[in-house]
Amino acid sequence: MSCLFCKIIKGEIPCKKIYEDDQIFAFHDINPQAPVHVLIISKKHISGIPQLVIDDDALIGKIMRTAHKIAQQLNVADQGYRVVVNSGRNAGQEVFHIHFHLLGGRSMNWPPG
Ligand code: 5GP
Ligand code: ZN
């Protein structure tokens, strides 16, 4: 499979890893949009939100709790942070392996651009 994030999980492409367990992998984004910009991904290849199935429900909940733990570790939890999943063309999804952007360390606008 030629998926970029599957290659990162396998160590075939280097990354700055900050968390890993049996289901989840997290690493710093190569092009950070905030002082903290971490990508949290499932080890299972899921292309995006439309491809989620009922068996993934617990995994997605675990990813959210992991996002908060990482935000605490990186000292952005108290001031607040954003978790974003881009889905499809209008949202600007570029990598079709589901990933949760954890953004923190600065104030953010709403609505997003
Ligand atoms: P998307 O636009 O699909 O929601 O987000 C893809 C993200 O992956 C972007 O923020 C981009 O900077 C990041 N990214 C793309 N290629 C790499 C890479 O090789 N390494 C890392 N660490 N991040 C990447
Ligand atoms: Zn993949």
C-alpha cells in the first residue's frame, strides 16, 4: 500500500513520534500551523470519516481521549486547543488515512478559514 501515513507507522518514513500504543500513533506535523500541531492517527488504515464503521466507534473515542492527554503533556490543555478532522475536497483533506489534527499554543479564530 502506498499510503504515506501507513509508511510513517511502519517507520519507512521518519517522523517525530510522540505517542504510540497498539491502536494509535501520534507525531508532529511536518508543516505546523500552530506552536503545537500533532497528528493523531489510527494504526488501522481508514481512508477518512466516510469510511468509518461501527467497530471503529471505540477507536475514535480513544483517539479523542489521547488528544487530550497529549495536549496536557505539551502544556496546551489549560489554555485550550482544537482537534480537527478534514474530510474531502472542500475541507482540504490531502492524506487519505484518517488523522486528527491537534492544534494549540495560540488563540484561534472561528469560523476557521
Ligand atoms: P490534511 O490536509 O489531509 O488534513 O492534513 C495532512 C497533514 O499531513 C498536513 O498538515 C501536512 O502538513 C501533514 N503531512 C504531510 N506529509 C507529512 C509527512 O511526511 N510527515 C509529517 N509529519 N506530516 C506530514
Ligand atoms: Zn494508511
